[in-house]
Amino acid sequence: MRLHLKYILLFIILLFSTFSFAQRSKRKKLEARRVQLQKDKVYINALLSNNKRKKKNLLNDVKDLNDKIKTRKNLITAITNEASELGNEIYLNQLKINKNKRELEALKKDYATMIYKSYKSKSQNSRLMFLLSSDNFFQAYKRFEYMKQYAAYRKQQGENIQKKSEEIQKLNDTLKLTKEQKITLLNSKKEEQIVIEKEKKEHVGLLAQVKKKESKYKRQIQQFQKEERRIDKQINKIIRDAIVASNKKAGRKGKSSTEFTLTAEAKALASKFVLNKGKLPWPVEKGYVSTYYGRQPHPIVKTATIQSNGVRITTAKGSVARAVFEGKVLAVQVMSGNKKAVLLQHGNYITVYKNLENVLVNPGDEVKTKQKLGTIFTDKITGKTILGFLLSKNTKTQNPSTWIYRM
């Protein structure tokens, strides 16, 4: 029965240890997420504040404020989650401290009883008399061994008390530090909430101004969408022409084909590309997504709808676009305003880098992951440096956020 109880206690201890480790691991991830969001907030605020514009643009101002508020909201959520996890750690540490205190009291009580018995024994008979009163040598030896074991046990109990006391002190120190961390986080959360309330008030005021000229801004958005569709149509034609050429080279006729005929080498490259889904590097060294993939209401003018076949990444002036994976330059396309787009082929996958001021590669070039492709164009009126990034399988566009690491 005792053995059975021993196994149950061992299982509970192991379960508790595993749970504690999982809690610490989870909190470390939450902490890393919060730290990254704090860096993102500083970067985005600095980036949007440094945009030098020749004239004010209300839609841009509201969009910038939207991006700031969104980043700050994400940070507040991360802080809340981490503070909650710290609360769990505080609770578990307090349970450990209470348990260790009970064990320490039991050890001290046992030790005190042992010392008292030893004292009484010494007052009645000395150790020497205890040995000399033995009936024979064997009994004397056994008594000597008993005294040795008793002394060793006393020493061990004393060490256990010391060890348990140190363990409690360590847990108390950890508990104090964790409480301080939680207080710091909650104070940080309050500061972020104060700022976000101010930004929201400013946002409401700007939106009221937009509302007065909503039809004008809606026409601007529609014009921009029309230009985007025209550019995307050009890119789609380049890809379709490349498919026709690859099929012709492979002896497959039919201009209506929408899939590349791949060589064994191209198939291997495409497989490698797929294996890296969700782990591909960003097409810029630093930046944030200002427009996501898909059909969506305009973030400012809600009556207008936008269709994005890729993502738009806002970055710093002078930034360069870089290849997200190894491949071959399929084409370099010149767009309106002498802006350029680079198309890279990775088997039957295509990545497109739009809005470049100049390019550093030529059609047919083999490129490596993170290789520089060209400098991103900076709009002289808005002061914005935005890369358009598309990803497709053959002619079918994909959501870049599912392919790029933490996009």
C-alpha cells in the first residue's frame, strides 16, 4: 500500500514539474512577442513621423493613425496576456512556498524531538557507559553503529532544514521579482491605454473630415484600384506567356494552359519552396504590412471596397527589395512613372516585387535567398516607401501572409 502511495506522489510531482515547465515556456514566448511588438511600435511610429510630405493628405494621415492604433492595440493585448501568465506563475509559486513551509515546519519539529531525546539520553547515560554496558562485543559494535547512524541522521536532518530554508528564500525572491514584473507590465499597459485614447480621439476628428468629402476620396480609391488592376493584368500576362513558352519547349501545345511544364530541377526547386511555407524571409529587411491580401473594405472610406492580390509593405526610405527564396529572374517589367517590377520564378511559383525605383538584376539571372533586387520607390508627395509583394502558384495568386514568416 505504501509503495502504491509512493508512486502516486511521484506521479503528482512529475506532473506538477511538467506543468511548471510548460508555464515558463509559454511565458517566455509571450514575453518575446511583447518585446517584438514594442520594437514594432517604436519603428512604425518613427517611420510614420519621419515621412516628409509636400502637402497634407487626409487619407494618408488617417491611414497612418490607423496603423499606429492597430500596433498599439496588439501590444496592449500582448501585455495583457503576459501579465495574466505572470499571475499564474505568482499563484503557483505561492503554492510551492506554502508547501515548503509546511515541510520545513515538519522537519524542524522532528529535529527538535530528536535533539530532546538525545539530550535526555545523555543525561542518564554517557555514550561510553552505553557501550561498556553491552553484554558482548557484537552488541557493543551494534550500539556503536547505531550511534553513528543516529548522528548521521541528525546531521542530515539539519542539512535538510538548511536546504529547505534556502529553497523557500529562493522562491520568495522569485515571487517578489515576478510581482514586480507584473506591476511594471500593468503600468506599461496603462501608459499605452492613455496614448491610444488620445489617438482614438484624433482619429474620430479626422474621420469626420473624411466624411465631408467621402465621394471625392472614394473616386481616388477607385482610380488607384483601376491602376492596380492594370498592373496586375500586365504581370499576369507575363506569367501566362512564360507558361506558354515552357509548354512549347516541352512539346506541349495549347495557349490556354495555366500550368508550367517543369523540368526535374524546377520540380525540386518548387518542392523546396513549398517546404519553406510559413518560414520564408520578408521581402524587405524591415517594415510592416499596411495593406493585406484579399477583398476588403477600405480602412478609412468604408463604402469603398479594395481588392489586393498581394500585400503592401511600408518601409523606410532607401530600403531595398530582396528575394524571399532562390530562383530565376523571369522578367523585369517597367510600369507607369518608370517604376519597375521584378518577377522571380521558383519552379511553378512566382514572387513579384512591385514599385521599384531601380533594379539590380536582369532577366535570366539566378538569384539567392535575400539577394537584393532593387531600391523601393519613395513617393515625393506622401513621403511613403511602399513595396507591393505578390506570390502565385502558376497564375493563381496566394496569400503571402501564409508563406512569409510572421507576416
